[in-house]
Amino acid sequence: MILRSNERRRAATIIDVAQHANVSVGTVSRYLNGITVRQPKREAIDKAIAALRYNRNAVAKAMRTDRTNMVALLVPGYDEFFAEILASLTRGLAAEGQVLLTHKHEGDPKALALAIEFFQNHRVNAIVTPGVSEVRQQVQAMVDHGIPVVFFNNDVADMPVDRVFSKNFEASRQAVKHLIDIGHRRIAHIAGDRRETTGHERQRGYLQALDDAGIAADPRYIVGGTWKRQDANIAIMQLMQLPEPPTAIFTANYVLALAVIDYCRQHNIALGEDLSLLSFDDVELFRQMHPGVTAVAQPASAIGEAISEVVLGHINGIHPAAPRTVMLDCNIILRQTTQPPRA
């Protein structure tokens, strides 16, 4: 059968080979990179390659040069924060001839582990990812193979990797201090996931600000504990049903703040007048709303630039031997949702 040009079959990919051979993408990648794979799987992969006419040229070239000019960015999703880092990091790497590959794993450690293994086998020049403790073994394998890893947004202790972070503790401390300075004493915190350093450090900053001001932390005012909006919906209801509800709330990220905003709209609570709200993370919605939401703005573009500098330092052989940690300041953007409490 003769195919017209617009009917030609697209080139087979490694995913097609894996599906045809009924094996994982990681198994195909290992086989193509000369790593031992059990014979039945080898045979199935060989047959799939032949049947699909899979082109191994790109892999073969990477094996010869040990360089791919590719850097991998692994993220749980593409919200405004991650999207800005992606754009900044892409610009910085492109200036040095590096291509950024991205993978969204939806927070699934198994999917993340497979992605790390895949990119390791394809000899990327570096991997950039929020730290996830469940894939410690895979990250260590990357480091052992001489592939740089850069953590951002969340840390995993005692890993020999580079790090680029916002100053979550200090920014949170200053944010809650602002609420205290304008007169609030009953200040609640809707926390993120405290198992992650991001959530832990933001709560620690909240507690430190209270302690600095001589305000005893009330455990009833610390609620939540995940990054999920549905859990924040429950948390805000718990707070507002207290005999003495808070006059101000500090949320660990913008998703949790959205739950507070929804609750206030549904219950005719005037933000900034009846209840002050301050969110970690500034997003476009907060700038467009009326009243505008006071927020901690992370330097997402600067984070991307710093990551790019660290990665290119490795690629160009000018990176110091010891892992590097870069800490970046945040800004508090004052808007109308933080006002003195009503007398």
C-alpha cells in the first residue's frame, strides 16, 4: 500500500516500543542504554523495535558523546509559580544551548521515580525537582552516576544535591509580624503539609512571629495540614465556629487562601473589614480581586535564574565541589485584605 505524504505514519517513540513489547518505558530505556534486561523482555523489545521501525539514532548519539544538551524539570503541576520558574529556567538554559524537558507527575512518587530513571538513562545533564523523600534512592543513584540534581521548593535532608529555595521561614515570620503590627492578636494559620519543608518552615515562621510578640500560640488557631482546597474548606469552618474566631488568617499557600475567600463570600464576611487575610504565594487573581489580597510574593523568576546558574556551573565545569545552597528573599505585597481589627 502506498501512503500519500499526509498519511505517512509518525515516527515510533520509546513509549510506542514499550507498549508494543508490553514492558515499561524504563525497561526499554535501560535496554537501549546497554543495561542488563532479562532475556524475554529483550526479545520482546527487539521485536517491537523491528515491527515499529524505531530509530535509535538519538540514543546512540547520546551514548557516544555522553552529552545530550538536555536538562529535566520535574514538577507536580503547572500552577502560576511553577510556570514562571519554567519560563525563567528555559530562557537561562537556552542561552547556553541547553534544552529543558519537563515532566508533570501529579505528586505521585511512583511516577516521579520512573521519570527520574528515564531521564538518567537518557543522560540528561541535570535534573531539577522539588525534593520528595520517597524517591531518595533514585536521586542518590543520579548523584552516584555524576548527574547533578537541584532541589527547589521542598527539601529532603542529608542529600548531596544543590538547593535553591525561597526564605519560607523568614517571609512567614515577617508576614505574621505585619498582622501583629496592625493590631491583630487572634491570628490563625491554615497550614500546608508539615511533612514537607515548605509547610513546616511556613508554620515555624508563624509561630516565631507570635513568640517574638509575646503572644501564646493557641492550638485551636492552627488548622489544616495539607495543600488541598477541600481540606482548607473544613479548616476555615472550624476556625469561624470557635467561640472567639480569629481576626486574621495566614494561609500557607494561595490554594488554601481561596477556601477562605469562598467562605467569606458565602457568609457575607467582608475581607479586610471583618477578617484579615494574608496568603503565602501571590497570584494574578489576588492582584485582580477587590479587595486585593495581601500576599507573600516568591521570586519565581529569580529562582529559575538561580537554578539555571547552578546547572550551567555543573555543565561548564565551574561549579564548586560541595553542594551549593541559594536562599532568596520574598516580598510582602500589601493590599486591602489586611487591615487593623475592628474595635
